Amino acid sequence: MLLMMVSHHLQGQIFHINNIEISGNRKTKTHIIIREMAFNAGDSLTYNELKERMEQTQKNLFNTFLFNEIKFEIFDSSQSALSVKVLLQERFYTYILPSMELADRNFNVWWVQENHDLARINIGATLLQRNIRGRNETMTLTAQTGYTQQLALQYEFPFLDKNLTKGLQLYLGGYRNKESFAATVNNQQIFIRDDNHYMRQQFKSGAMFRFRPKIFIRHSLEINWVKTAIEDSLANYNPDFLLHHQTQQQYTLLRYLFECDHRDVKAYPLKGYLLTFTATRYGLLLSDNVNMSEITLLTSRYTSISKNLFLYNSFKGKLSAPMEQPYNLQKAFGYANDFVRGYEYEVVDGQHYALFRNDLKWKIFQKKYPLHYSYLHTFLQTLPLQIFLKTFVDGGYVVDKYYFASNSLNNSWLVGYGVGVDFVTAYDLLLRCEISRTKTGATGFFIHMRANI
């Protein structure tokens, strides 16, 4: 960011912003950019206030995932009036790429426990078109085969109204597998397979309405219709998979999400905080055969201790009812980003849980490498790289009423700690390499490709 070059005695002076000029947005509509700005033409601000608001604007624009570079230039219009120029470099918005997805819960399970079996990889193609019509609309079309056969279409309208506060996301898709997880024993998933039949099939359609009254506040209301079918052999192996030996599961899901997001950069935050609350109801119609409710709370704090030293603390908890739930829906630790580090290989199912995470990070390297190739230079002038060393400690507890007899980690405090290194680069790419140790003394090396939240 190019800041105003003014002497110290001018920093308390009030400056009037005459006009704002935006350049570099070859596709993005100007009003989409203005929506994210923390200052406007006509504002009267001190030097320090303008500096802070420019920094906040830069963060807001980066978090739209539309731009690689965001800079400001300040011009004197008169003795106390300024003109601001916003210089943008847009990202590449169209991707038609081969897709490769692991069928297992995380990379570490696939690499170690499944011996990096290529048969457990989903391959296909994904068409991602971002910033459609210059309004930050996104369409994603995915077709894949392999371990899981899937076809899905998603379209997101981030802004439906003139005030740019309401958005809509639509989804339609389904998948099927000839192999499926069937039960959890010794905190490991048990799989069964039938090469002649699809063991598990699911179809889902839904919509999500979003309301964003302020830059940092978001409300979402989601409604989905989900239908799942399993083979008799799966229901016989685990009668509680869909509950009561059923082979068909159908439910309407209604979910409300509140999000207060003050993180500086969502892809890899170092400052700010995040607060989310989710309330979900499974089963709204008389035809639904699922009756279940749950709430989750997530709080994360990112603190800058010094220029290169950062602290991360978070808590996530879930409560659900009733205690008797379908096995395929009562997920706790071991799925997505919910786990105690050091226990990546284990699954801990249950009805309630609490998860604590803490990181201390030290930035040891930061540099931008110029790119001079003509094609890449259009969308990425420099390749940034940041490297962080860190130490961490996690703790968690899962409450389980039904399966604890054959799963020793259920209803037990889990603790994991260790050291690691994070690599952060362009287009939100992240690689986390961690050495973790559990309370039982088990030590392992783990790789992750998403940030802690």
C-alpha cells in the first residue's frame, strides 16, 4: 500500500476526500468494490483515520477473493483535500481443471492407513467460473468418478438487491459409492464393499439465503432436501446406520448460521476474531424419518504479539438431541477440520463435543517473487511466499452414549501438542506440516492443506 507522504505535523489535520478513482477492474463492477470500502468520497478524516480505513479496505477487498494486488495512490487536490486512486489486479476467474479428491477423511489417513491406494481417489473435472457478470457470482460444475461417483451444480448470487446486502446460493447434486463406512470400532472406521451394487447413494438439493447488513456480519438460512439409500448388507452390518434397520433415509434440513468475521485475511488469518453460531434441524416434514437437532458455537481469536509473532486460540463446541441418532449423522472428531491434532488417524463419534486449539506462530520468511511470463503476468505479477514456524497444543472431549464400549477415545479427554511449519502463497494455497504427540506418547508427522479456524 502506498501511504500519504506527509510530515509529522500534518497527521492531526483533517483531510477531505474529494473523489475516489478505481482502476484495474476490467470485469468487476465498480459497485461491488465500493461495497467493501471503509471510506467514501465526501468523508473528512485525519491522516491516521484514513490510513486505518485504507488498510481495512485492502483486507475487505482481499477477502472477496477477486484480486491479487490492491494498492492506493493519494493525490493532493488542494491544501486540505485529497483524491484517492485504487489500483487493482484481478485474479484469473475461469478454471477448467482436472479434479482429484481423496475419498478418505484427510491426506494422512489416505497416505498411511490406506497405503496411498490410488483406487481411493476421485478423479474428474471441475468448471469454476468466478465473478460472472462482474458481480462476484460463482458457478461450480463438478463431475467425478473413481471411489465416489458424483455430479453437482452450484450457483451463488452474492448480491440480489440494490443495497448489496442479500445473496442466494443454489445447489443440486448427488453421489454413489460401491464401498461405504459402516461402523466405528477401536476409533477406526470399518468399511464394507459390494462390487455389484452401490452400497450408498445420496441426492441433495437446496438453497441458502444470506443477509449481510454490515461488512463483518452475516446471517444465513439454509434449507435442503436430502435422500439417502443404502444396501441391505450395510443395514444388516450396522442396523443403526440409518437407525432401526432402515435402508432409506429422507429429511428436510433447516439451518441458521450467524457469523461475525473480523479476521484480517480469511485464507490465513493473523489478526482479528471469528464468531459463528449454527442451529440445525433435521426433519421438518411428516414424510421425514429423521428427528434430530444440533447447535454449534465457534470462537477464534488471532492476536499479533509483535511484528512477526502471532497467537491463535479457538473453541468449538456442539450439542445435539435426542441422544439416539443415525450413525451417519452423529459426527464429532475426525471429520473435516474437527479433530485434536495428533489424532488425525482416529474417529471419535458422539452426540456432543468440545474442542480447544492454540498456536504460537513466528514468521521467519516473507518475500514476493516477480513473474515475468506474459501470460501469468496478466493475473499474477508476483508470487508471494510466507513461512511460519509454530508450536501448538489442542484439547478435546466427545460425549457418546452408545458406542464408547468399543471406542476407548470416546468420553475421554484428548490432548495433542507439537511443532510445525506453515507455507502460505498465492491464490490462498496453504501447506501445514506438523509433528504431533498425543497424551499416550504416540508421535506422528501430518500434512494439512487448510487453515485452523
